[in-house]
Amino acid sequence: MRVLLLGGAGFIGLHLARRLCADGHAVTVVDDFSRGRRDRALAELAVEVRSADLTDPAAYAAIEHGWDQVHMLAAVVGVRNVESEPARVIRVNTLALLHLLDWLGPDDRLFFASTSEAYAGGVSAGLVPVPTPESVPLVIEDVGSPRYTYAISKLLGEAAVLHAARATGFEAVIGRFHNVYGPRMGADHVIPELSLRAARGEDPFTLYGADQSRAFCYVDDAVEAVLRLMASPEATGRIVHIGNDAETNIGDLAKLVLRVAGAAPAIRHVPAPPGSVARRCPDLTLLRELTGYEPRVALEEGVRRTYEWYRRSWTP
């Protein structure tokens, strides 16, 4: 199978590329390397790597057709990026996808990476249940808030993919990722951020939003879900949650990270950042029905793998 990974040098893209190579598939990675990294992990993979700005339609004109799967993973993500450069989030995430949709043909099969942020406004407003199914209404509480630009870009992306697929005839699967974590994901996410501060011996240890909760999914499990969805004809045209439905309190998560790190600092509790959702947990009923997926990596094991990678390998 020939697979094209757009944004494939990023966090999920690298792990997906590694798994596809291990399964014997031919992989081509396209990335602008604004967030994805040309590091040893990428260099060690038997993949073709191309550098391109996917917001430029010329980038797609240079890519040949005839792929068995196309995965759209390219996006500007991360709270710090979203809050500091909201216009860039809208521009990059929208243009890169719209040019892709113009390029796709009726024989293509696309995976589009969306996010649980798509429905986060509904959770904050108390309009949707937790755990949350795919069928809930989608709400943007404040269209002028920088924090919502990522969700807005992915909402537009979901609609654009579904309608373009119907118009053009290509097959599409939309996966909403939920708090995927693991090695090589950068430092702007909760588990790496906690791990790096624990490894540095921070004391007192500042803990933001200890009363909030999330359902964390180790990246290998997320990759397994993606591959199963792309192999499932019944997933075509569907929006499907990808994650782990074991909900974890952030305070308990911090204790786990500190235990893995062998640290016992004093804890300084501070409120969660403004706009942060109090709870997030996916209802995985549809994913299970379509693929038989079950998460395999327990949180303690995933945190241990992630902490050890950041302790040994992280460079800014």
C-alpha cells in the first residue's frame, strides 16, 4: 500500500509513519517543518520526505496521484500557538485542507485529523454529556476568542471534507483525536509539560486545574484506531472519536508523573487557564462498533514511556 502523510513529520504523523513502515507499506511524508521535526526519529524511518508549504496550491500540483491512502495531519496546534497566532491557525489549517480537497480525485481515500475541541464549547456550556458521543451539537461560545480558532478551523474542516467527498466522490474518514500523548509531541501539552518539570526537580511543583479531568490516549493506541478506521468500509463518511475512555483527574495525573519521576515536591495549586474545559472524555461506542478497537496501553505505562523519553531525549 502507498500512503501519503501530509504533516507526517509531526507527533502523530511520525508514529503513524513508523507503524505503516513496520507493516510493510510505502510511506511518503510531506511537511513544512514549522512544527514537524527533521530529527533522528524521522531519519531512521524508510520513508520518502518532501518539504512543502501545503497552504500553497503549487505544493499539491507537485504531488503525483495514485495513493491508496491520504492522511491529512498538517495543522497549527497547541494552546500557546493558538493564543499567540490565532490568524495563522485559521489561515494554515483552512488553506492547507481546502487545497487538498481541490487536489483529491474520486479514487482517493482520505483520513482527516480533527479534534475533541470541536465540541468543547458544548461541554463548557453544559449542553452536551460527558462521555461525549459524535452526535452532539457543536458550539462556539465566543467567535472572537483566540482559543476557539483551532476548534473553528477543524469544524470548517469537518464540513469541507464531508461535502467535498460527496461532490467529488472520494472516500473520507474523520477522526476526532482526544488528548493523545506520547514521546516526541513537543512540550506544550500536559503530560510532557508535567514530565519535564518533574525531571528538572521543580519544587514547589505548580499544578494547574487539579480538579479538571481528561481521558488520555497513548499514541500507539491512537494510531491503531486510525488504521482500523481506514480499513473499515463502514467508517466511510463518518466522524469518529479516537481516544481512551478512562477518565483521569489532573491532580491524580500529576501524582502519577511525580511517582514515575521518583519525586515528592510540595504542590502549589493554581486555577486552570481561562477557557480550559473542566471535563473531556469520549464515548467510544461508534469506534468500537466499526473496528473492534480497545485501548491497550494503560495510563501508568504510557506515562512511564513518555516520561523516560522526555528525560533522555527532549531538546527544545
